[in-house]
Amino acid sequence: MSKLVETAGFGYVFGQGDTTPGLTKPDEALNSGILPDRQAVGFTTASASRGEIVLDRQGAVPLYHQIYLSLRDEILCGQRPYGSALPTEQELSAIYDVSRITARRVLNDLADEHYVERRRRIGTRVIFKSPATPLEANLDQAVDSLMALGEGTTVNVISVEKRPATDIIANALGIAEGAEVIRAVRVRCLEGIPIGYIVSYVRGELDAIISEATLPRAPLLKLLDDAGFHAERAEQTIGAMLADPSLVQALNVEPMSAILRITRTVYDKDNVPFLRTYAHYRSDRFNIRMDLHNPRG
């Protein structure tokens, strides 16, 4: 099977699903699902662009379970690989502004489901190993598909800012935790309807390349390529998650809707990672198609 997919071609398919009616939004104009300009998109994603995860403190899902789902998804998609350490109870409590009891329940639930192992004086470490074997595909075809996706849609740049790298981003980019990175948030739209919420990270010294002035001109990957950061290989994980409050606002979907998430790390010829991207797409309007070819055929 691995040989079969070495020449796989990638394509993106836009769905024609109707916009979900009756969404609770702060502005009735957003209920149509049509966001005609950057101002409207920016309004819906203002809170999301300020942090990694937004908890719904008024919803029916308990806070501990929201945090549990977030950490579980990070483990399942490889953001927190086997053997990596999770934040302590005290750190989780501070990160999510919850009680120490809530943080303890989150870690205990992850341990009960065999995602992590907790040991006194050592801490909590990931013990989950994905049973999936990585598939190989042609990078040039994947890049071409990304460029074609960019040509068929519009992108609204929500924010570009510098911030300290979290442990996950630092590990992905091969830098020290707390080092400065640039975080770019965009919403991709098709005919005015938001279909994707994309968050990318690059090293802080690339601020002249990636900025609010440059991103509207060309795709981020092309800007980096033009600046000499050529993609030699990439690691990509495709999974699913439930829409948290930030995605509900950004993509105009119902709470807990199914979201397609793509996590991608891009490396140069020296095997140095220079781009980390998290792309979240509405499952009712976006699909990924793979054309599989047998090289012996």
C-alpha cells in the first residue's frame, strides 16, 4: 500500500451544503453565513486571534471536558508526541484559568483513557502511539493543490503578531520554548462564506517577510519560497475535531460541529522546520480528495 500512494495526487473539493440556519450570533448579518469583507470576518474572530484555545464557560459541556478534548486532540494529531510532557496541574490551572481540581480531573481522565501516564515526581507524559503508518506523497503535487486552493478562494488576514513560542510550537519549529515567533491568523472564504480558519507560525526573525502588509499579496508558502525558504519536505496530519467557541465564531457553524483539521510542518533542504500551520475547515463545505495510482500499472 505504501508504494501505491507514493504518486498520490491531492485535490480539494468544496461542498455545496446550505448554511446552518438559526445560529446565535452577535450580529444578524452573520446568520446568512456570508462574510463579505475583512471587517466582518475580523469581528467574528477577534477573540480567537488572541489565544490558542477559547473555552465556552456558559455552554453545557463542562470545562474539564473541553480541556480534555483539546489535549486529547493535540495528542492524537501528533502535536504532543509520545514521551512528551504535559503541563502540570498548576500550569493547566493557570493556562485555562480553572481550579486545580478541574486541572487534576483533566489529567486523570487522560490517564484513564491511556493517553498519558502520571508518575509522582516525574509528571505526566504521553504514552499514546498512533497505529497509523505514514503515507508518502509527492510534495510538488501537494504544493500545487495548495496554490490552486488559494486561487479559488479569498483570504482575510485577521492578525499577524509576535508572541513567545509555546512548548508545542517550539518543538515543531526546533526552537527554544519562549522564543519569539510570528503568528498569522487568516480566514479563507469561498464566495464570501468562511470555509477555513488557518493559523500559521514562523520564526520571529521573518517579520519582514510575513506581515499584515505582505500576506494579502500572496499565499504564505509562496512568500517564504520567494524569500529563499524552499519546501523540501513536509509532515502533514489530517484529523477531525469538534468546533470550539473560536471556530464557531470564525467559521459560522454550530457549536461542537465537525471540523476537518490539517496540521502541517514544512522543512527546508537542511531538514530545518520553518513553517507550522493549523488549518481548520468546515466539514460541510470542504473535503480532501486523493487520487491513488499504482506505479506498476
